Amino acid sequence: MGSPFDLADAAAYAVWRERKLDTAPRRIEDIVVALDDPRQLTRAERAALLDRCATANMAIYTSNTAGNADKDIPRRLGTQLGLIHLDSHWLTDDDAISPISVRGAEERGERKEFIPYTDKPIRWHTDGYYNLSERTVRGMVLHCVESAASGGENQLLDHEIAYILLRDENPDFIRALSQDDAMTIPPRMDDTGVARAAQPGPVFSIDAQGFLHMRYTARSISIEWRADPATQAAVAALAKLLATPTPWTLHGRLEPGMGLACNNVLHDRSGFTETPQKRRLLYRARYHERVTPLPA
């Protein structure tokens, strides 16, 4: 059997597509796994998380760690899911785990210009879309320490479902978004010059193990799309797809002790409101691996 992501292999695609749509969850409850302590998974808990990620590329967990601000929670959970190599960058803490909070932006002035560290909504994206290809973010754990007083909900969409919907509409959309320069992140400048070079790359790519990866942001600022008509049509089709909830678009909000473990699926975030008693804090750990069963 060939690759379902080969546009020339209609048979392989048809088999994979049927299985994917038959098993894809349509309610967020279908991907929720109840954990005791994410730092020490039982065999059944770990198997349940791996099963959800194998089916839907994501799992939501609840746990008995509400109120616990231990950053080892996402780190040790990730390790048990085969997530080893954290993606460290200039906005992470020294341990490569980012505390996502408005308070952090207030305390560290260099973060306040970046939307994740504000109370503003965030449009559809996958994480690390500005990374070099050798630092591709394939897996992620997002752990909630405290939720906002109101707002801060997420929409989630498996990127494989987005691929199917686009390919079914027009395979040329996939062809255009798979070009090596389909989407370019312009260089980031600082006081000394170029802090990060321009980052061109595809939206859809296939990794060495044959899995589909998606690199995307709906931002219109600091994004350069390939100017040819085919790419422009594909970008418009993807934006339209994401603007209209699909049967597979999942909705929810992470509450204290809850989290998301995923293969860097598409997600967004609504704006939120805080009070002195309810200051939103999430820990974000990005990895260069997918969620993967560890060797026996």
C-alpha cells in the first residue's frame, strides 16, 4: 500500500480517508481521558492517551492536580508519551517550557507584544510555524494551572481532517500548499539586526515516518504567501474551511488540572477576561517528536 498523501495514489487515499472519517471524534468528550496524576500514568491511562492521539492526533486530559503549579506535570507527562526533545526558543523559560499568562507579559516586557501572552483572541494556527525545518514542532502538551474568569475557549481541528476536506474540494489546493515556499515568515529584526532569518516552507509535508505535518497560521500580519493564483486560491479555501465549524471541529476550555496532548493540531483561542482571583496560567511544552509509544 502506498502513501495516502500521494496525490497520484487515489486507492491508498480512499482507504485511509474512509477509516479516518469513520473513527474521527465529533464531540470533545470522545477525546477526554481522566488521569490521577499526569506525572505517573497508569498503564491504562497511558494507553488511553496514546489511543486518542493515534485516532484523532490529540487527547484532552483531566487530573487531580488542580491548583498545582508544578512545571514537571507537562514535562513528565510528555516523556511518558514519547515526547523527549523540547523546543527551546527565546521566549521560553530556561527549562524550555513557556508559562502562558498575561502576568508573565507584564513581568517580562519582551513578551507583551506577542498575542499568546495577552488576553486577546488567537486565530487558527499550528505551533512553531516560524521554526526552521530541523526544529519542526510535531508534538505539544498544554497544561492548565488556572483558567480565566471568563473566556479562553479553544477550537481544535485534526489537521488530517483539514487535509481531507481540502483535498476532496480540489487536490490542487494540496499541491499548492505543499510547495517548499508556500508560506514564508519574514525575518524578525531586533536592535542588532536580523534576529531570525526569513523562514519559507510548505503548509503540508510528510515526515520520515510517513505522517502528515501541517504548518499554518491564519495571521495576515508578518506572513507572506506565494503569489501565484493556485496558492492564493488554496489559502482562501483553507481560510473559508476554518471559518465554518465542521462536524469534526471540537470546542472546549481547559480548566485547572486539565490539558491537551497532541500532534500539533490546528487550534485557536478566544479572548478572555481576568480578575485578581482568576489569572489565567497555562504551561506550554513543544516537542520535535510526535506522541509515540515508547519501546517496550
